[in-house]
Amino acid sequence: PRFLLECSISKAQIKKGHLWLTLTDGEASIGGVAWASKVKQLSYIPSEGEGVVVVGKLNFWNSRASLTVQVLDLRPSISTVLHQYEITRAKLLEEGVINSQTKRQLPSHPDVIALLTSSPSSALSDMVKTAKERWPLTRLIVCPIPVQGKVAKDIKSTLEKLALFHKKLQLNAIVLARGGGSREDLMVFDDESLCRAIAKFPIPVVTGLGHEDDITIADLVADHRAATPTAALVALLPSHKEALEQLQEKKRRLKEQSKWKMVIEHQRLSERKLRFQAHQPILLIQHQKNLLAQKVQLLEALSPKVLLGRGFAIVRNERNENIKDFRDVCLKDKIKVEISNGEILASIEDLKPKGNLK
């Protein structure tokens, strides 16, 4: 029967296409072999010292009295994955490749994005569906990549090609995604060379790898880490429903502002109309007429003729100068006496001062 064996590799070598292993738990050991036909199917080839989980069955050779584990499948153990993760993380942190200060801001309304994931897959279907629901204006370019096994070189090659042609493709961002799987399945995204390619990619990179609790080195060097492939599209694309609500709110505000502006402008026009009416030429002329009439009345009230009509007279000398003082005339001087209806010519026969004349 088949069984699972958790162990470490104390020795590993390939002979004539077959993978020969020594499996140990630290106290006991047993030989293992993956035949050449099976080696071609394995997604992971271990090195000495690495922990593995083996799917195998027992083989017993009568001629050699030898018991061996025949390897049907082989995967790294979680301890190996985490150990490699910590080694790569420490190295890239020291070099500054992992740096939160250098992360770029995601585009608010990307026109074109590239999706790097396996195709066909549920992750790709979910991302395409989410993109259509959130922002159908964004064009998607699907770049199929392998996401299982030792495929870091293939993913890196795809990234390098996209980096060369991203301007021609008018890319605004890329999404590197893989749905589901165990942490061991995500080990490819801890590859140092692949993560360096992600870090130096010319446009923002969003990762959506595995589950919410799974964090890879690729997540650390990317510009944005999403918990799942679907969450990556949610982070990258705006919601057309929210955008519609915002537009409706702006429309309402503009309508209110336009209404208030019309009211204010109407008030201004009314005030200007009143001012213009108050400054009409006819009204100005009438106002001036009224002022002139008032001045005429005032002049008439102050006119000497009014005094003359009341019995007063104006006395002038021969030079037609008003006589205001007793000393302005002498005996025998000719004078004119103006009354309301004419003038009287007379001469001075006598002068009688009034009071104490100084």
C-alpha cells in the first residue's frame, strides 16, 4: 500500500536518470528511489539536508534482501519551505530589495493590465469575472504561466519579456496570481532570482498568491500584496458602482451649485436693474430739474426784488455802487434810489449821522 513519509534527505544523487535517496528521521534511515520515468514527472528535486514529504510504497528485492522506498511523489516539507523563505528574506532585506519605502502607488484607473497565472484555472476565471464586475473598461492581457514545481525560470522569462514590451502593450500594472494550494506549493515564489525580477519590474506589480495567511518573498518585493487573486483585482481596479455613486453625488452637488448660482446671479441682475433704472437719463434730467427748481426758489427768496416789494430801496452813487455807509457820500452828490417799480434820481442836500459815527 502507498504511504506518506516525513523525513530529511541525507544523500541524493541521480544515476542513469534514476534519483537515489537516503531518507532519515535523524535516528534511522532507509534507501529510496524515484525511477527515471517518475523523475521526469516530479515538480521538486530535493537537495541534501532538505526536509521532504514522500508519497511512496515499499519495494523488497529478494536477491539483495534489500528494503527500499519507491518514490511516487515528492514535495518539500513546511520546515524546508520556511527555512528557504527566511534565508532569502534576510538576504533581500539586507540588500534593500525588500523595502516598503520603494513600493509604488497603484494606478487609480488602469487602462491595461496583464494577468500572470495558470490557464485555464479557477483563479483566472475569478479574476476575469471580478474585472468585468468592477471596471469593464480595463483591458486584460492574459499571460499563461506554470505555477507548480520548479518553474521559477519560466515565470521570470515571462516577466522579462513583459518588461521589454510593456510600453508597446500600454500596460499600467501586472498581477501575479496563483489560487489555493499549500505553502509548499508556493515555494516557487520564494525563488531569489524570480523575486529580483519582480522587484525591478518597470511598472507596479500586484501579487495574489495562495490563501490569506500565505506570505511569500514575491509578496514582500511586490508593490502590493493581496490575500487572494480576486483581492488583487479588487485592490487594482476601482468599483464602477462606487464610481457611479460618486458621479451621481457630484451631479447633485453641481445641480445645487448651479441653482444657487442662478439665484445669486438673478439677485445681482435685479440689483443692477434697479441701479440702471435709478440712473436713467430721463430720471437724471428730472432730478436736475428738481435741483434747479429748488435753487430758483432759493434765489427768488433771496432776491433784492422781494425786499423792494416790501418797501425797501437800493441806493447807489453816480458810479452805480451801492451805498452802504454814511461816509460813502458827500453833500451835493447825485444818487439813485431803486424801488420796486422804478428809480428816483436825487441829490444829497443834508447828511445826518446816526448814533456815534466812528
